[in-house]
Amino acid sequence: MTKTNFGDKLLRIEGLCKYFPVRRGFFQRIVGWIKAVDGVGFDIERGRTLGLVGESGCGKSTVGKTILKLLEPDGGKVIFQGEDISDFSRDQMKPLRRQMQIVFQDPFGSLNPRMTAGESIEEGLLVLGMRDRKERKARLEELLKMVGIGVEASDRYPHEFSGGQRQRVGIARALSVEPSLIVCDEPISALDVSIQAQIINLFKELQSKLGLSYLFISHDLNVVGYISDVVAVMYLGQIMEYAPVDELYDNALHPYTLALLSAAPGAEGARCGHRRVTLSGDVPSPYDPPPGCKFQGRCSLVEDRCRKEEIPFYEPSEGHLVRCWKVRTCSRLHAPVELATTVP
């Protein structure tokens, strides 16, 4: 067990890996590995939000679950509050569960249908050691008001709420143990568009009030651009580009990031002024990823070097990392021309 001083960094991830075995045959022998997360690293500062964005299947949710050790990492380090928790056992993790919480994508599936909203939230209060019933009731009412739900709703069951209300209950449950880090695993993708803005603003309001840090996982670039301080763009288990939000949206360099931004409808995509970038080909299988750059099969700038060797991060400007050795060439794609708004 080691402790390191990282200043304002609440969480540091170094070379995180998570592989899933592929089994075949009568005896279910392991014949290969799905490389869901392959050497991911980033920092999250106290009171700040890191947005993790990418296509479905790129490994975003696996990163979040591995950080919380809902899935055991196969490599790398998870350093929380200066302490390496990568090899912590389940018992060692129990005290940290209070400080690291998650809000799931499906607000209905994440709640026990046999428990009322009040009972679900009170579980966390019992974990905190709050045995006095009156004290728990007062704290429950405070949490419900904090997330915008009437106190009378504490006796209702999940099926009696709308999707947005259920997600508010899930947020209140996460807040009940007074965490410092919340992993938001696509928390608005299952909600109506009219409700999404309310939930996003609630997250921002709670962060301002409580000093929370978020790992915000989403495929929606508009939402990520609105809520995040730093954005990491993920593709096939690796981070392709990592930068402060304004720098990434105004000066994206990696061809994959440019393609995502050009396809994003609405304000965030439009403000970037990127020309339309159309990707050809399919995402390779994480079971048998190509050597070298994992984006090589869909990149218009690919050369022999891209197919032969692992591409390290380059830093074209302070705090802006891009996994592409042709960053100067990439920058020529960043031309302020009209954005096509039709998503393929």
C-alpha cells in the first residue's frame, strides 16, 4: 500500500488494462483475450469533471467499472486520494465505497423494485452509521430536496416514478454516503431530451455545492462539452486525444476526434468549425486489434509507420495530448468551414 502526493488530483489512472477471456471448445479453454481497456491513463482533479467520450463498445463503461473495482483490473494503477488501490481486496475496498459512487445508465434497472425510494436512499445512511431514525428521516428529506423530489415521494416504488425522477432517486442514493467521486455512466442516455438538460444542470449544481468530482461517460459530444473541464476521446480501448474542453473542441487534432466533432449536431459541433469528416470501414475487433495505431484502418492519413509501431502520446500544446505522430498534418484538417449537420 503506497501513498503519493498529487496535490489537487483526486484520482490518477496509469496504464489501466482490462481483458476478458475468449473460451472455446468442450473444456472452455481460453483461446484469446478481448482487450476492452488497453493502457488507459488520465487524472481527475478535485471538484472537476473529466468527460470520457467515444463510440459504443470502445470501453468507456468498462473503464468506469474497473476504476471502482466492480471489475478487477488486469494491469495498470488506480490511485485514489494518493493511495494505490489497484490490488485492494473486497474488504479493503469497503471503506472506500463511501467515497466512490456510480450513477448508472438505466435508472429503473439500478433500483430495487421491492424497495421504496426512501428505503433505497436510507441504505447509504445506515452505511454511514446513522442509526437514529429521526436523524435518518431528516437527512432523507434533505437529499430528496437536493435532487428536486418532493418529500412525499419517499414512500413510492420505482415503477411509480418517471425516468427522470428515478434517475434523481439514483443520484440521491449516490449522494447519501457523501462521496468525493461519482462515476456517471451515460446517466442521461435513457431519458427524454427535455429531461436530459434538467439532469445535467442538477449534476453541475451539486458539483458546485458539494465539491464533487465526476467521471462523466457519454457518447454525446454536446453534453460532454457542456459539463466537462477536460475531455478524453476513446477508441478501441485506448485514449486517442486528451485536452481541456475548450482546447479540444476548438483545436482538435486526431482524425478520429475530428470525425466525431464533425458528426455532432447542435451547438458544440457547430462552434468547432470542423469540415465534414467521413470515416470508412468498420471498427476492428478488440479480440484481434491491428498492430500499431488502432485507428489505422479508418484513417485517411495512414502510412506504413502507423501499421508497424505503437503510437505514443504527443503534446502539441500544454495539457493537450494526442496519440498521432502526424499532428502537424492533422492540424491542416482543422479548417473553419461550414459544418454539415446531417449525421450519417
